[in-house]
Amino acid sequence: MEFNRSMKKEQIIQCGPYQLPIGKRTLVMGIVNVTPDSFFDGGRYFDIEAAVRHAQQLVEDGADILDIGGESTRPGHAAVDAEEEAMRVLPVIEELVKRVQVPISIDTYKASVAKAAVEAGAHIVNDVWGFKQDPDMARVCAQLDVPVILMHNRTEPFASDVMNGVLRETRECVELAHAAGVKDEKIILDPGIGFGKTYEDNLLVLRNLADFCRLGYPVLLGTSRKSVIGNTLNLPVNERVEGTAATVSLGIAQGVHIVRVHDVKQMKRVAVMSDALVR
């Protein structure tokens, strides 16, 4: 399939009653992990009310989108079945729909969880396996008619030609979406920093985000406090705000549209300043 899609400089993605103004400014997605074992905040917001309060604070801090996840995706994480994952995220989504006025994303690669979350009020499906893990995911998302975030992921790093491999496999994710009937204007792409890539691979992809953006779809970048930052600065996960800021600014300069972060207040400021310089 030939990919020569050219994205408009600005476009609107409809998320239920909300609109995401892609290209007008960088959007900030705030992370809400309803898990006991996420690499940064695991267990901190495992309680429903704690998760909801945290999400509300992220919106006050400037989050344009909230991303709710019920299974850690850190290296070595414990897999969670769909029933347990749904039990973690659905009560949080149901409460947030009543309390915040921003789109809510469900961070899952399981079709049944995605469907239940959207029925509970979520507006976006964020699949860290880009429709390649659950064979029902693309079809379910097409039927739900929601925006989807397709992240590049693989079980083992590439042996060589990393950037071309990332671009090729991301196109495969888009093809799966198209084949299932997902509308082109509903697709957002994520290069998958920290997933199926070595330290050097992650740096390479970050240096070449402009090539990823030329695929022609809105791009989300998720680098917040990740190991590529920790390994570069030799710092623990709770001391990686400045490193995250550097990657956010670099991503915006190369054309990314959404940044997924833990530290919304600080990264919102970075995004506004970066936008002033490059948009």
C-alpha cells in the first residue's frame, strides 16, 4: 500500500462531544495509572478516589486529554487479564466523565477492555501494540468509531535499519486499521519510545521524529521519565523531569502534535514555550 498521505497543517479530531485541535498548539496528555506496578507512579493512584483526584489535578494543571491505564507496560511487568484490567479502569472512567471536561483515553491493547471503557464514557483508544496484539481490536475500534492511537511496538529490537523498520511496521498498523474500517481522520500514531528498542534505537528515533511525522498522521510522543532519559543522565525515575522536558521540546520542534506526560504542569510550560518558537 502506498503511503503519501499529507496531513493538513491544522485539523480537528472529534472525540465524542470534544474536539482536539491538532496542529494549532501542542496538546498535553496526562497519565493516570490505575496500577500497583507502573514504573513511576505504580500504586500511588490504585485507589479509585485517589486516581480521580489525581486526574482532576492534571486537568487543572493544563492536561488536554487524560490517558487511563489499568495494566503496566514497563519492562518485566505482570500481565493482567481483561476482567481485572476492566475492574481497575471502568470505575475511574465513570467518575471522570462526571467531573472533568476533557477527552478520556483508555490505554489498553485488549478489545474487550476498549469496548467496555468506551461504553463507560472514554473517547479515545490508545493501543500500545498498534492493533497487532488482539486480532479483534481494529474491528471493535472501527465499530466504536472512536479516535485510535497506534503505537509502534515489537518483542525484540531491530538488528539494523531501525528507523526504516519503525516506519514500515507503523504503516502495517495503519493498514490493519484501514482494513477493519477505521476512518483515516481517526488515526493518531506513536513511535513507541521505550518499546522494543534499545537505548541507541530510542535516541535514533528521537533524532528522526520528523521522518515519523511525515507519515502524514497526527503524532503522539511518550517519553515521560523513561529509561532512555535515566540512562542518559544516570538518574532515577523521580529525577527525570528536565530530561523529559528536553525530549518534549525536541519532539515539538520536529512536528509532534501531542505529548504524553506525568508532569503536566511543567510540560505544559515547555510545550507553550516550544510552540512560541516553532509554530
